[in-house]
Amino acid sequence: MADRSFLDWPFFEDRHRDYAARLEAWCRENLPVDHGDTDAACRRLVAILGEGGWLLPTAVDPDAVAPLDVRTLCITRETLARHDGLADFAFAMQGLGTGTISLFGDEGHREWLRKTRAGKAISAFALSEPRSGSDVANMDMAARRDGGDYVLSGEKTWISNGGIADVYTVFARTGEAPGAKGLSAFIVAADTPGLEVAERIDVIAPHPLARLRFNDVRVPASAMVGKPGDGFRIAMSVLDVFRSTVGAAALGFARRALEESITRTRERTLFGAPLFDLQMVQGHIADMALDVDAAALLVYRAAWTKDMGAPRVTREAAMAKLYATDRAQAVIDKAVQLHGGDGVRRGHIVESLYREIRALRIYEGASDVQKVVIARQVMGAGA
């Protein structure tokens, strides 16, 4: 059983502790699912998460005014990741894909939230392009006004849920100004004529990813979220919320690796004694536990700060994402070492964790980019 004492920290309320206990019980009953067919597994996960009510935190209630609760998002991602990395992916993409609508959408856009929160529709966030990943302002994809419509042309790549999503949040250049000030956000249904899945992308931890091609995709002007030129601000605001949750997922992976390592070193004997009796092994376990707790503090500080009403948590979220993902990689690497040959045997839990963690240090802002973000925030605060 993974350590749950962190839930007693003052970052949390009783409702968070109750939610975490109920989710833990559900995960033990329902996860992991069969990953043999990745697309089918993701569709099933979205469906059962929706049926269980676990997708409700991914987006705002379209009939209420309550904001997203980032602590609940983080608790959910940490718990799901500890049980099944693909379940965490399915949950996270429902949130990221609809984050633009939650934060900036109008009443018409929010109709999608009724479907995604119930697991009746799958969402995706289409920001990255072949020439612009971390450099969002360098986006090529264009959206030109044509009467009462916009016509989208270009490509998006590394799109999570690409190929299985029902709705995409798409960012394109509308040209109000150069660079970041000339981007806008649109809601595009997957069955819109001209939207094509150009390539499915296979990665080391199988997730549904795709390169999308927009061949003069026509959407009504009402599909724009916010105002023309608001796209960059919208995208950064969404990432500001969900970046902390990436750290939470990494934390879940790290907790599982620590849990598996404790069990392994207690049960495995070496030279007539439990592996844990070796001081070097104890040192590894201590380092892993330290990294887990330090990451948890940063993740839940960022989530709590946002929930307390901070308009932006750019610095806190970047620190949480950077530290939690990088240290989770180190924790999982130690777990592989402590498991010996089993640690690299395909299908073993720590082998799957080793493949799962690596992408988290890249998506939603690579580790090196987070360092730039943190440095600029620190310098700005001291100016």
C-alpha cells in the first residue's frame, strides 16, 4: 500500500481525503485494463471513468460557476497513474482537451462538456506542430476569415487522442499581430470535412497519438473561443492549470516504483538476508522516499495556490512539473536497478513505469523549457 499520509497535509480538505479514498477503492476494483489494443483501451477507460463519475473534475460544470479544483485533478492523476498509466492518460486528456472551454468557452461551447464529463465524447488539445512545439508563437497553421466562417489549413502533430477524439481544441494563426499575439483558439469536431488523420505515431509507452492535417477545414466563427488574437493567452492559461497535474502523474508513477521496491527488497534475499539489510539498498530507498515527498510538496503547493485564487501559478506549476518528472525518472531508474533482471523484463510493472515516465519530461513543456520559465519568473519577481 502506497503512503497516503500526505493527505493529512494542510493543503487538503476533508472532501479531498474522502474523494481520494473512494477513488482508491474504485481503482483497485477496475484497474488496470487490458492494453492489447491501445485505442480500444482508451475508449473503454474514458467510458468507465465517465460512468464512475471520475471525469467530472476534468471540466467545469456547464450549469454552475465553480472553477476547476486543481487539487482534485492532481489527486486523481496521482492515484490513476499509480494503478494504470493509460488510465491517467485517458483522464488527463479529457481535462486538457476541454480546458480551453472550461476557462474561456461560452454557453454554446460548453455543450461539449456535458459529453466529455460523462465519458460520452473524447477530447484532444491540438497545439504542437512540426516546426513549433515548445515555441508556440512560431505556429504555422492558419485560420483565415471567409464570411461567417474560418477556414483552417495546416498540420498539428504529437496530438494525444489524435485519431480517437470526438472534439479538438485547435490553435491557429489568425494574424491580428506578429508572433504570439496573432493566434486564436477554435473548437473543431472530429467529423468536420477536411480534417484528416495523416499519421498515427507509435511511442515507447503506447498512447493514441497522431499527426493531423487540416485541409481547408471550415468552421463557423462561433467555433472560436475567446476573441481573435487571444489564442496564446488561452493556451498558456490552460497549461498553467494542467502543468501541475503532469507532476502529479509523475508522482503517482514514482510512488508505485517506491512501493514495488520496498516489497522487492523485503522479499528478495541476498547472501542469506533480505536485500533491504544492505546499507546501500537502504540508501536507495531513502533517496527515493525523499524525492517522492519533495515532489509531492511542490505539486500540491502549486495546486493549492491555484485553488486559493491565484490568477496565475506559472512559477509554482513549472517547478512542480520540472522537479516531479525529473525526480520520478530517477526514482524509477533506482527501482529498475533494485529489481535486477526483472526490472527490464517486458510486462513487469517497473519496466512499464520506466517507459511511461519518459514522455512526461517532454510534453506540456520540456524540462529545459521549464527551467527557462522558472528563471524568467524569478528574475521578474526580483526586478
